[in-house]
Amino acid sequence: MKKLFTLMLLTIFALPVFAAEWKDVPVVDVQCSSRVKADPDSHTKDCATKCAKSGFGIYTSDGKFLKFDSKGNKEFSEALQKTDKKDHLRVNVTGQQSGDTIKVDSLNLT
């Protein structure tokens, strides 16, 4: 019985963690996230740049706001500096969701 229980635990904890993917989703800074929830595409690059210290995140198709981890914040900040877009800031993101945070594997501005 003890061996069976141990085998069951190993099986449960050995399950792989799968990356999730969000495509062409709006990204805004955390500070402005509640203010622009109704229309996140109207959020401007200038505002995102000014509020960058608060971090960034995405709005999912069901209206949830998910924050980026430090890697995602850094990658988006770098992409934000390089883009000519003034608003309608959207990204493709892959990573693991944990609560309301995404541990970002990759992030690309669309």
C-alpha cells in the first residue's frame, strides 16, 4: 500500500507544466489597468512609458487582467521603447499562469 501511495504521488507531481499562449491581446501598465479596462486599446504608449514602474499585464478575452513577471516587464519595456505605435498596444505571450501573474517565456509586440 505504501508503494502504491508513493507511486501515485510521483505520478501527480511529475506531470509536466504546460505553457499557455495568449495571442494579440491588449497590454497596459498595472497603474492604469482599471482605468482603461473598458477600452485597453485606447491606452497610449506615452502613458505606458510614464507608468512603466508599476509593471505591465494583459487583458484576456474574458476580461481578466494578468500581470507579467519581472522578465515579461523587462521584455515589454524594451519592445515599447522600440515601437512607433502610439496606442493599440498588443502582444503575443507564452508562459505559465500562476494566479493573476504570467511567468513569461516569450513576448512579442504585434
